[in-house]
Amino acid sequence: MNCWVKRVIAVVIDCLLIGIPIGIIEMAFSLIRWIMSWLPLIHHFRFLFSTSFLFVIVYALYEAAMNYFAAGTVGKLIMGLEVEKERGGRMSGMDCLARGVLKAFCLQIWILSVISGIVMISDQHSSLHDRLLGTTVWERR
């Protein structure tokens, strides 16, 4: 199985790992949004209880923490992949956080997902967020 397929499977695993709890939280947020719709002043802060907004925050933090401590997310670890800087070595905490935020936005905004996939097909070790931050994904040694 080539690296591109492993990366796609890893992303699916990670999205399910984060998406299922977010779905449960969404049910609670639906109730909160309904209550907030009745309160005029608080109504303007409904975006804070958006699943997309919550997914971006949780996924970015998950991605950053896992890359910092384990050189890959749960999906990548299962598929035998690791993230590192292009010139070799581990990423710093800020690199991990920036990569997590960019990847979360790439997953949320469909056109960025398509562009990232096209870039990844052309070079199996770098997607859009990898190219922007100078990171790569390789099979574990």
C-alpha cells in the first residue's frame, strides 16, 4: 500500500476519533443554541457553539499534541507513518500547532481539501499544509 493511501486511511481514522465525540457534543450544543435563540444578547455568540468551529479547535489541538509527543496522530501510528521536518528531525511545539491548525482548516474547507489531495498525489510525502510548513510524512523506520 503506498503512502498516499495510508495517509488517507490515517485521516479517516483521526476524523472518526475526533468526529464521534464532537457529534455527541453537537447534540448538547443544539440544545444550547435553541436556548440561546430565545436570549437576544447572547444570540450573537451562537457561532461559539458551532460543530465546525469546535472541530477545528479540537482537531488542531489533537494534531499538535500527538505530533509533538508521538511524531504522528493515532491514525498515522496505526498506519505506520510519522511526521517530521523536511530536513529531518522532530518538529517544535509551534510547528506542531501551526500544522494542526492548517490541517484542521484544510479538512473543513473543501476546496483546500481537494487542493491538498492533488498536491499529495503529486508528491506522496507532502500535502498542502506540509508544503506550507516544511514538514513531510514518512513510513516509520
